Amino acid sequence: MSDDDFMLESDNEDYEFDYEDNSEEESPDVDIENRYYNAKQMKATDPQAAINEFLEVVKAEKEKGDWGFKGLKQAIKLEFKMKQLDKAIEHYEELLTYIKSAVTRNYSEKSINNMLDYISSSNDTEDMPCMEKFYDLTLNAFTGTNNERLWLKTNIKLAKLWLDRKEYARLTRNVRTLYKACQKSDGSDDPSKGTYLLEVYAIEIQMYSELSNNQKLKDLFKAAQRVRSAVPHPKIMGIIRECGGKMHMSQENWEEANSDFFESFRNYDEAGSLQRIQVLKYLVLAAMLMKTKINPFESQETKPYRSDPRIIAMTDLVEAYQHNDIHRYEAILEKNKDEILSDPFIRMHIDEVTRNIRTEALLKLIKPFTRFTLEFIAKQLRISIPEVTEILGFLILDKKVNGKINQAKGTVQIESTTDAEMKVKAIQEWTRALEKVTRSMFNDPGSEGGKLTIEDPSVSAAW
């Protein structure tokens, strides 16, 4: 049969009754959908009316379904924003009843995570009790169910909230619960939960990093490295390796710090995290402290950031440092002081970098002299006399400079190696020659009896 014949035949049949009947069956859903979108349009102009309309959407559904779930989500966010916190809690509790059967598991998980993110974004301390209630309700809803994954995710999200708010006592309790959940009945780590375990380690590492507890950081960093059965998000590994780098820096293990910061940068870069820029600065800092001649921007991963405006100050700084150009180094540091020193970690270690380049410049400057003034060095290096004195004192104690500082006259005398050291050397050579002669006299049968011959010219000179 042709299409035309089909259409003609269709025209001869009366489908009006069937059409009206289908319309009546669909009209409730269409009405609910319209009410939902009308309510969304009112959110900006009349939020209270929007809340009421969203709740009407919930009531209009005979059975719990997608539209009621969506309506509750919108109402809760508006109520939280308008500080109707008790109502927000009440309706969130109702929302959690939908996740068992009314909506799909994936959709419910995504919605709950987004809701908790929205609630947690508030910086108002008055909202804290409401936030805690939201998390309690969520955790209770999944306790004892087969959805342990969402329970773990929610608890980890709560731990991050305590970390952001520096609620370390609560965070510690939370972390203990999470560690227990990631273990088997015998107390060993559960390989199937390795990814969650690494997230917990990352959170605790950040806490102890903020508390400057280096011993705890060391233990946690080693524990995190032992986790093998995990496929963590690159950002998690970025966090762990960043804190590992900071830990090594505190112990002056510059090479290990450099390695960890590079891995941290690589992971942050893969994750698209903005923290990659800050960690790249730490990488530059570590490279300068380990006194490497390899520019950290020569690698394939870091090269694209060489001319990045956010990193250019550190790029210039490391180039000046590696060329021992102290005046350029000091100028760059002074010009970009606010930007470079705004980070507490960089501020903590930049003095060591500056001391290193000043030390190298001072050693190069005094090499031709046996006597000079502190004022002369201070002018050449463009630093104060007390700073010159401090560096020289360190070099003398470290036996890199053989000299004496006369504080009263402001002079430094470099002791010559031709005086005492030459005398000691001559005596040592004379002693060796005498031992040789003695062995020749008493042990060599062919020697001329009693005849002492000194062949070493240095000994002759000493005689």
C-alpha cells in the first residue's frame, strides 16, 4: 500500500475519540511539567512564590517521580538561600525518600552530591548546623544499605568540609571512621577501596601540612605510596605529591622535593587544576635550592608555561640565579616582591635561595684579595654590612674562607697558605725523608756505613 493510500484510508477513520483519550492520560504530566518550568521562571523575581509552586509540583504527583524530585531540589536550594533552614532540612529529608525507588541510582547520586556541594559552599557560620544536619541525614539514609559507595563519598565530602573550615578535631574523628570503612575485618586495608583510601590520605596529609607536623606527614606519605590497588583522580595524586614535596623541603632534601613537585605538577596539569601554577613555582624554588644547572622549564611538561604571565617572575628569578647574576636576581625579587612572597611556603624558603646566591657572589668577589673591608663587599653586593658579616661568619665556620673578621675596624684578613701551612708541609716532607734515610742506613746491606745522604731538596732547605 502506498503512503497516499494509507493517508486516504486514515482520513475515512475517526480517531478523534482515541486522541482525546490519550490527551486526558498525558495531561497530568504535562500540567506538572508546565508548573515546574513556570516556577523556574519565578526564581529570580519572586523566590517565595517559586518555592510554593515547586512544592505544588511535588503534591501534584500521585506517585513519587522525577518531577517531584526536581521540584524538591529547587525548593531546598531557594529555602537555604533565603535562610529558611528548618524548611530546607525538612524538605531534604523528604528528598532522600525518593532515592530508593522513585529515581535512578546514578541520577540520585549526582543530585545528592550537587546538593551537598551547594550547601557546603556557604561561608556563613549560621548555616553550619544546617550543613551538619544535611550530612547526618545523608549518611543515615545510606547506612546499612547496599550503596556503600555513596556513603563513602558523602563522608569524604564531609571531611573536606571540616578541612576547609579548619575543624581539625571533627576532621580527625571523621578520618578514623573512613579508615575503618576502608579496612577488612582483620584490620588490613581493603584492596577494593584503595581509591577512597588515597582520598582519605590526601585529606589527612593536607591537615598535617597545615599543622606543620612533619613526622606525621612522613608516615602518611609513605603509607599513601604503599597503596597499589587504586585508580585515583590525578588531582588526589597532585595533592599527595605536593605535600610530599613540602615535607622534603622542610627536611632540606632538595632533590626529593624537586621530584615530588614535578610529579605533583604533572598530575595537577592532567586534572586541569589551577594549583599546577602554584606547584610549578615550588618546583622552581626546589630547583634553585638543589643548585642544579638544569632549567626546570626545559622539560616537555613545563615548557608551555615558560612565558605564562603567572609564572614569569619565577622564570626570570631562576635564570638570574643559575647565571649567578645577583644584581638581576635582587632586582627581580624586589620588583615582584608582593607576588612572590604572597605564598607563605615560598616566603619561608626564599631567604635560603637569596643567601645561596649572595654567598656565591661573595666568594667570587673576594677571591683576588687578601684583605678587604666589609663596607666594600656591602657596596658591591648592595646589601647591608651586618648581612655581609653573617655570610662571612658562616663561610669561616664552614672552612670555605680562611680568614678573620675585625669587627672594630670593619676589615677582613685572609690568611695566606704560605705561612703556617708551608712550615707544616716542610716538616712533614722532612720527616718522610728522614724515615727513608733511616731505613737505608739500617736495613740496606749495600749502603755505605754511617754515611748520611739527603737527596730531598726540600729537606736540605729545611736543614
